[in-house]
Amino acid sequence: METQDNLIPLQGSAACDRYFKRLNLVIEKLDEFFAARAAKKDGRYYESVMISEFLAKMSHSIDALRKKYVYNPNRILKIDRHGSGFPGYFDVNRLTTDLRKKERKLDELPTVQALKQEVLDYIFKYKREPAELLWRLSERSYYEMLNKERLFLPFIPASSIRTNPKRDERFRSYTFSWACYDFMTNRPYIHVMMFDQDATSVPLETQGENYKEFLEIIRSEGSRSPGIGVIALGIDSNLSDIHPKVIKRLGIGPICAETFSGDPEDLFQLVAAWGENEDDFILIFEEEVILSSDQQVSRSIFSFGQARETFHIPESDPECYSRKASKIYKHILMPHKVLQHMDLKGAFREYKDHEIISYHQHGRG
């Protein structure tokens, strides 16, 4: 299991700059996959669009973190080099802390225009770059980039809830999305939930007190990454008028490549041996699904008469059963040239049940 013990400091401004640029390339290529899926306008259109929206937030956060770390010698970025390949949870969580300091810091720092003029004056006078001024300029740019609506934070709910056509007069139907950055795995997760609400309750779209309670339970149950069935059960148990029908979760990582993660070792060695570009990487990502198969009225003394969902977790599938999921879809994104050396009938046969997606440096395969 990945933990905070796996974090390794990334030394030097050049290494830090290269890491963030490569990480943005990973997100860009992943977004291309979901954009292509959304273009098909099939049953996965909405979830693909929502995933792209959260990936845009991730890209903006990466750009902000680059401003924060590249020019400041006193700040050390820590990477999960034996797990996800992403920055550690605490570096992402500090975005929330820095948001609270934003206005005070911007009041303290000179404007970007003033700092740029100071940099130019220094270069003309001393014929070298002013490290401290560049650090202050990047810090100013960093705080200007901090916008709660654009950042991928440890927990981020979608800005709105989607109403779906009614299937049953007893219920309203909705779709809601949220994302989180998990403490234990240092990985980003994106969720899409389709659910019913009792028609006798105040509609969630009015954003009254019950909507606030709904968000609090989603935050409580969905800001970490236990088995997806555990999340579904927690939501179902804590909100008596809410009935989760389908929850889909995208888990991103690990990223296998130099400066990212060395695990899984076989994929790391594959891209190291056959990658043609220094930015080449292999990304593993998974889509987990939990489905409600039935609804029962509880006879428990603590929840008598409450409708509860029965979630389908197949005992015949050991992985689904252990991870509390109805289905698990596995994907691998890799360079087209590297894929040509991946023998799925031989050394890499354990990945034969993965969907393999290839990309070219300037587009998908």
C-alpha cells in the first residue's frame, strides 16, 4: 500500500520544473482519451464530460504548484516515487491553506509588473538572473492563480447537481460528481453517482438545508478511497431519503516513468527500455463501479421502515469481492512505440484484461 512513507524529495529547480511539465503531459493525454469518449455521445457522455472538467482543475493545480516550487529553494516537493508517481497529499492539501492566505500575501507582494521591471533592471545591471526576485515573482503568480473554482483540492464537489428524467413517481433522479485526493494512496479519484431521492423530500436542486447535509455526507464518505461499495453503503446509511443506484469511480495512477514511479516494475522497465522520448510514460487507471441490485425496507430497530439498497458484489470475482465493487475496468495508457514491445501473451500476460490505449507524442494512437 502506498503511504506518506513512500515520499521522496525532488531536488533542484530543473528537476522540479521538468516533473511538473511531464505531469501536465500525463493529464493532457488522459484528457484526450475521455474527450474522445465524450465525442461518441453515448451513455458515458456525462461522466466523460465531468471527468474532463476535473482534469482541467488538476492541470491548473499542477501549473500553480510549478510556480510555487520551481524558483523557491526553501520549498521541497515530495513525490510518491514507489506508488502513484503524483505529489504527496500534503503538498496538495497546502493549496487549501494557501487559499486562505491569498489576499494577505497579495497585499504584501509587489505587483507582477513591478517585479518584472525589477528583474529586467537587475539583469541589465548585473548581467545575471536575480534568484530572489524570480522567486518573489513566481510566488506572486502562484497566489494569483489560486482560485477555489479552478483547483483540484483534497475534496471538490461538482458546482451543480444534474436532474435526470423521472423513472418512478415516488422518486426524483439525479447525477452528482465529486473528486478527492486520497491521503493513503496519493492518488486523485473522480466519482460520478446516479441516485434517487424520495419525492416527499425537499428537491436537492433548491440547495436548501438537506442539500448542505447531502454535501457533508458526500465529503465524509467520499473524500478517501476505501472499497467503492463502502462509500455507497455509507451514503445509503446516512441519508434516509437518498438511494444510490450507481457509483462510478476513476482512480488515476500509478504513473510509471523516470521521476514518477518505479512500480509496477515491469511496466517501468518497459517504458525505460523502449521509450523514444524523455517524456514517455505509462499510466494505469481504473474505473470501479458499484450497482444497486435491489431495495429492501429495513427492519432494524435503529432504521425501521427505511429503504436500503442492496449492492451487487459478485463473490465469484475475487478482486471485485475484496474491493467491494460490482465491476472493475482496467486501462493502460502508453506510447505507441512502447506498446509494440508489450507481449500480452508472454511476459505481460497479467495485463491481458486491461484496455490498452496508445498515444503518440502529438496525439492519440
